[in-house]
Amino acid sequence: MQGYFSQPAIKNNTILFICESDLWKLDLKTKQSFRLTNTKGDISNPIISPDGLYVAYSSTEEGSSEIFICPLTGGPSKRLTFLGSRSTPLLWSENGKKLIINSNFDSPYEKFAYKISVKGSEPIRLPYGPCSHLSFGANSKEIILARHASELFRWKRYKGGTAGEFWFKAKDKKTFCKILSDIKGNITNPFFIKNRIYFTSDHQGIANLYSFNSTSKKPIIERHTNQKEYYLRNAYHDKNNIVYHAGGDLYIYDIIKKTNTILQFDFPSTKEKQNRKFSNPRAYLNEANLNPQGTHVALTTRGKLFSFANWSGAVFQRGHKNGVRYQLPVWLQDEKTLVAITDEKNGERRPVVFKGDSTQGQVLQNCDTGIVFSMTASPTSNHVAITNHKNELLLLDVNKKKLSKLDKSKFNRIGKPSWGPDGNWLTYSFQNSATTQIIKAINIKTNRKIEITRAVLNDYSPVFDKEGKYIFFSSDRSFTPIYDSVQFDLSFQDSHRLYAVVLNKNDKSPFHLNPQSPSGGKDDDKKKDRKKAKPKVSIDVEGLHQRLVEFPRVRPGDYSNLQTCGKKLLFLSNTENDFGDDYNNEFNLKSFDFEKQSVETIARSINNYQVNISGDDMLIREGNDLKVTKAGEKRNDDDDDDDSGYNLQSGWVNLNRIKLEINRLEEWKQMYKEAWLLQREHFWTPNMSGVKWKEIFNRYWKLLPRICTRSEFSDLVWEMQGELGTSHCYEYGGDYEPHPHYNLAQLGCSFKKNSKGQNVIDNIYQGDPTNRNEISPLLGPGCSIKEGDILVSIDGQTIEKNQTARELLLNQKNIEILIETQNNSGRLKKSSTIKTIGSNNQLLYRDWVEKNREFVHKKSNETIGYVHIPDMGTYGFGEFHRYFLSECRYEGLIIDIRFNGGGHVSQLILEKLNRKTLGYDFIRWTETPEPFPAYSIKGPINCLTNEYAGSDGDIFSHSFKLMKIGKLYGKRTWGGVIGINSQYSLSDGSKTTQPEYSFWFNDVGWNVENYGVDPDIVVENSPEDYNKNYDRQLDVIVKDTIKELKTTSRSKDKFTPRPNLSLPKLPKF
């Protein structure tokens, strides 16, 4: 039996490896293996002690990835670290009493190397700076360390700024030097064996094992393996042999014989982690649709299709039980046909039709829909309107099993269409230019297209009224700016207005009211007993654009999903808290009553709703719950407290009636096909940049039967997508097996051990006292704890000598605790009640920024400002303005985008930085004139970047140079400028991303991708710099900016004399 074997470690005749998220032990003599651990979390990076008795590894067994050790003979494991951040074991000490690990627990960004005792101790940082791998040569006099040298398989053939770096310290040298810089590719995992340094690299196309002589002045690189299909990963050695994994197999390389052998051994797994399971259908609820009678719901959950009566009866699973994904079910008007999208034809999307109560559907094999975004059923015939990822509007004739194309946009996707009541017309939003979107209508019988609106900006969500006289829609037509409360700027909010278009020139406005009386009497020009004619849509093109009427009593807002029922228009309105990164996809459902000419909210904080074809009933989604009510009916305020259960009175539908059975392997096969297909359909260039994508599918498809856990599936998808050699190919989330998550509480400080083994409070992070999320609990009111104080106990438990304070903070997040401290002399003891926090990250970040800012101000004698931008999202935009609006008062400015995580707002920031001072505004009692334009800086603006600045951080760096705002300092950036939008979820809720927005520059074309941006002035922080706590990059840019200030600053401006407006002396006459 084969497993998906990975991350081997070797000691003599024993090999440890990871499979099924557990550690296994293999005896090379007997070829027998057995499971060493049985954990609920994931295990990684095992390393064996020098005596071969213990293994140290990372595990998420109790939450974040921490360091554990356990005996190789089996037995309970011991947790060594309580750091609350991802930590990885690197090396054992020669005597086996200590471990070297890396972690970023006390840094806002980078991972450093630390030494810890296997008995338990506070980590001690080693003097090497950022470190992802570390190895010592003979007698530990030679050292090689790697920076940002991660696994190569996630972005294969990567050559950007964060490609691995090796720093080498020879035995006769006092400082480190960077080596192998001439390799045009990625390198990782260096280690010494005698006088050779071995490492992994993919600079020749596929990751293989290489080495060179560490004593040679001009080292010759030798390749030792010949992997041609799968990347060599996680090489590990015991001085005699090197083991690694590739393509799910384990290999051993004999250093002396120079032979490379695949390991064959007995693997006695029962594969129990592949066993079936039942999942909560609510947790994976996708789409739902209410039938025309309002009695049945069809829905998909975790890719499976179910239909059932609202409150009673059996639940039917439609279609294949496993291995197929169904999406977007819709009921047809005949009240017996259900149509959905399936991928059962080799992962390709096709419509599938279910008749009556049949659970077996007919796939319309010749109807290639593409990736479908919406399906809307006709009210009068068995037609379905479909929109897809190719910006197409399609028409599916279910009876004739025929699919035809109605329209296509050159610019963007077509919005969800709405049917006219006669079933002959469709209306939809249509992107007609790069910046505008209009409303169109099409007659499906004649293919006649009509532009209903003229472009202003964007028109959305059109819908016919029930009589076919009007089209209602939302539009960006409210241009009432509001002043920014922080800076001199204006912006637009609540830009949507609701409009009606009168289709026939002889019809009146929908807001026209006949005469009425208080008693309810009306002048009705139609006889009440006259039979109502069937609605028929008639559109008079002449004067159509002038027959646009704004809805009365509807204030500008943010409106979507317009639908009609009776004499009402329903629509969604964004809730007040749906802005920025806190967007929660919640809306209020409102209705406009045409008879009353009034608006009311009928449901609050819902996610979506659907009025059925008849217009009589509607389905409301609230979180992961569904409710069926009368269309347009207002929900009472006490509905949430309704204890009447799942029935007609409450409207709530019991989704737990669905028994959602999961065959894991079949699901992974379907998800793999879908992830592969999404790349094929969305990758930014149709030829997949020359990658033979079908071959890649087959290469990794054959490994799927070996997969046994969700982590292994994720690894396989990363391997497959990594073959594209392109940025932003991600996979994350999904249905992992639950495991305990004991959050580690933090006190907003660092610790160290003194000579007595006591826990000393070493550094209290200052943070920001104005933000409750950025203040150390030790700095709160009534807490007089100082740096250097000793932490004696927590909640009455004394901290032992071989124990860290952090251990007693396990599972104590965001609660009040009692701590006892004493001063460093041990004389003054005091008790304090404090409330812990869940993370130090924000405090560490603020502490780092403020120290940089203080350094720049002091070094420049208060003439240069400093601004750090952590990302190019809403958070980074806020951080930029937090500092820039005050720092712009200085004569010069340093913009620091090191570690910038990317986003989309770089152009907004660049626009502001590029302002040139044209003049000044002098005010009587103000000593310093104000520059015009506002916030412009007369002196130099320089930018500091590094290899961790990526995506929109790359774009910012290159644009900063192109726009000649100033000089770019630091290191070459990440090099990933093909963007994503994270629009797709796989059936278990995981996300995969498709690089579909590729960036091109005027000067370098496509070449920022997989390379990065070169700074004008390269500045590197060496290991010695880090050890001295010296930021060379920041120091150099400050010095150079000071020099520039001598020639360019506001103080250099020579203002002309002020006007003399005294009364002139009259000339003699």
C-alpha cells in the first residue's frame, strides 16, 4: 500500500516520515514501518536527536504551530514552546540538550533563530539575523544560514526578490558573506556534510540536490539527483545518507556510493482518515431556489443537490451521490422540472435536467455553458437564461436541449438577467465600455437588442414589473460628495438611486396615483370585473431614454438584487457596517409599495433572498439558515425569538433534515479537477504561458489515490498549481479535521530568564494607548509594572525554574488574570489584576514603526518625516494617512514599504506623493506658510523597499521610480504582479486563486513578474547588522535624504516682497 510520504528524517537505519498527518517510523533493515503519533493536528519538520532517541517536530496539536518532542520508541509527546506563532525546529545541539528553532514570536515580520532547552526555557535569540535554515560545519566554526528560503514547490522556477539567499561564515572569517548570488533561480535548505555544502535548487528547471566544496574559492556546483518530473523536497541527512521526498515517494541518496534509490517498504495503514463522514449541511450551504408553488426548496450544499418540501416529507438527493459537484439549481415554470449545473463530464460544466421526483438527471452533453454565474428560469416556458465567466448571456432551451448565445460583453461579466412576464424578453446589465455599464433588453425570439439606458456610470440589477410596462433598476447617479473628516478631500457614498423606465410611450409613470379618499374610495378608470389580459412587453425605442423616472421617497444608498412581487419592488440595501475590510455581506431587505408610495424595511441583516417565479413566495437566507415567507411580507421584530420551530408559522426551514454524507477521496478528485479547470479558464493568457497544462493534470492526478488527509490534498494542489510558475496561485481553507485550539494569551511584553531561572519582564511593547487593541496589559491604569520586574506567579501558580511564564498563559486569552511580580532585588512584591490580549503582533508592529520614526526624526534633526505602509489594502491606506498627514510637515519624507503585503490602493497613495509644491498660502498669525497643493512636500521624498514588498508593493516600487518621485532604496522586491480576486470556492469551502490580471509597464513590459523591482540604491542588512540591532537600510536612506535637503527644501524658497497697497501719491497737475 502506498501513502503520500513526505518530510523524511534519517538516523542510521531509522527513517521518520510524515504521512496521513502523523509521524511514521521506518526500519531500513526490516522495511517495516509503523505509526509513531496519532495527533489531531498537522505535524511537520521532524528532526532526530544526535543519540537517535528523540524527535522534535512542529505540530498544531493544540492550536498554533509549536515545538514538540517525543521518544522514537513511542510514548507521550512533550510541548516545548508556548510562543503563539509558527515555530520550526532547525537543529539539535551536539549533546542533545538544546534545540535551535526559528520563529517570529517577537518580531512583526521576520523569523529569527533561537536556542531553547529540551527541559523547557525561554527562547534566546541567536546572532544570525533572519534565518529559515541553519547548519554548522566542522567544530561549528563554519556556518551557513539561509534567508527566506522556503519550499520551492509553491511557486516553481521562482526568481524574484525572496528567492533563497545563503550567507556563509568561513572558519577564518569574523563576518558572514552572501554566496551563490549568481544562481538564476531559487535555492533552499543548505547543510554541511564534511567540507561540502548541499542544497536544493530548481535553477535548472526541476528541484534537485546540489553541492559544492565550502573551502573552494571558486566552487563548482555538482548535481546529485535527476528528478525530472516531481520536485525534490525536504532533504535531510545523517552524514552518510540524504533522504528526501518527491511525488509522494521517499528517496535515499548514498553520499559515498553516489546512488539514488526510491524506498520500497511495508506501509500498514488502514486509511481510516479516508473513511466516510457526515457533515453539517448548514456549514456548506451554497445556492437555494424556491419552486413556483412555494412548497419545495432545491439547494446545493458541499456540491451535492437536494430537494424537499419546506417543512415535512423526505429529502431527496439528486444526481450522483459522490464525486460530482452540482451548482445553481432552478425550478422551471412547469412546476416539475429542476435544472442545475453539473461537472460530471470530466469536470466540464453542463446543464443537468431532473424531471418530477426522479433522482437521476439527464446531462445535456452538447451544451457547454462555461463556468456559470447565474441561472434564471422563464416564467412561461422551459427556457433558462445563463451568464458565465466568458462575459456571455446564454439561452438554454430545455425541451430542445439546445444552448444559444444571446449577447457578449467585451469588457466584463453580464449581470444576472430578469425575464419579462411574457417570457419573450430579458433585461440585464451590460458593460458597454471600460468605465460604464448600461441596461439592455433582448427579445429571445427575434434576437432584437435594445439599450434601455444611456451610460452615466453604472446601472445595475434591472427587473421587469409584473405587467411588463416598466423596467426598474439601480444606478450610480447620485453625485453628492461629502467632506473627509480627516483630510482635505471629498468622496462619494450612497451613490445608488432607483429608477423606472416606462417602456411604452402611452403608459403613465408607475408613480402616478389615481384620485383617492381617506375612506379608501378610488376613481378607477377600469372595470373591476374586466378580465385581466395576459401581460405583453412592448418597448417603444423612440424617446425611451427620456422616459426615465426616479423613485420617490427612496434616498440614495447602495442597492442591489431588485425583484418584484405584486405591487411592490423589493431590493437589498447595505447595512451600516458593510464598509472596508469589515464587510460582512449582510443587507437589509426593503420594499417600495407603489400604491402607498412608501418604503419600509421588511427584514434586517440577511444575506440574500429570492422571489419565486409566481411572485407569491420568497426564500430568505440569513447566515446559514433559510426561511420561506409570503413575498414582500414584513418580518416582525420578535421573529428571532420565535420558538414555534420549523413550520409554516415561523417560516424557518430545518436543513438538518439533510444527511450530508462525504466520500473524501471522491470529493478530493472532484475538487482537483475543478481547481485545474479554474486555472485553465482564468489564467491570464490562453496558452498558459507555454505550460502543458493537460500533462500537469495527469502528472498529479495519479497521486490522488495516495492522499489520505485534507493537508495532503492541499499539498498536492499547491504542487499542481505551482507548475504555472506564476505568482498568486494559492489554495487555502477547507474542511480540515477539527483539533483543539488553545489560544495563548499575551501580556504585551517579552521575557528573559535571569541567573536564578526567574522570568524577567524584559521589554514592554509601547503600542498605541489610543487604541485598546494596541496597548500592553502591563501599561494599563493602576498597573505599575516596570521592565526588569520578575513575574513570580499567575493566578496563584508559581512559575517554576524550568517553566516559562507563557506556559501558564495557555488558553487564557482575553480574560482577567492575577499576576504577582517583584522588583529585581526581590524585595517589593505586588499583585495586579490585568486583562490579557490574544496577540502581540499589532503591538510589535507599532513599536517597530514608532522606533523607526523616532530614529528618522532624531537623525535628521527634525527635518525628515517617516511613514510606513504595511500593505496596499484599506488597513495600509489608513496607516499611510495616520502618519503622512502629520509627517508631511517636515521638509523631506521617507516612505517605508518594506514587508508591504500588497493590495490595490498604490495608485491612490502615489497620486498624493507625486504632488509638487506650486506655491504657498500665507496666514497672518501662522509662522509657516501652508503649501499648495495641500500635503505637498517641497523637499526630497525617498522610498525604502525590500524583498518582502510584493504584489501592489511591487507596483508601488516600480511606479515610484517611473514617476520620478524620488529614489528607491533597499533590495529587489518580491516580483508578483499577476492579480486575483478570490472569487471561487471548492466544494469543501476552500479557496483557490487564479492569476488573471497581468501587469505590464511602459519600460519593462511584463518583466516585473517573477523578477521584482531593482532599487536605485541597493542596501543590505547583514547578519552582523541584525545582531547589533542596526538598521543599515534606514540609516543609509536617512543620510542620503539629509544631503538632498541641502539643495531642496522649503527654506530655500526666496519669497518676493509682499505687495504694497498704500495709497499712491497723486501727481502734480
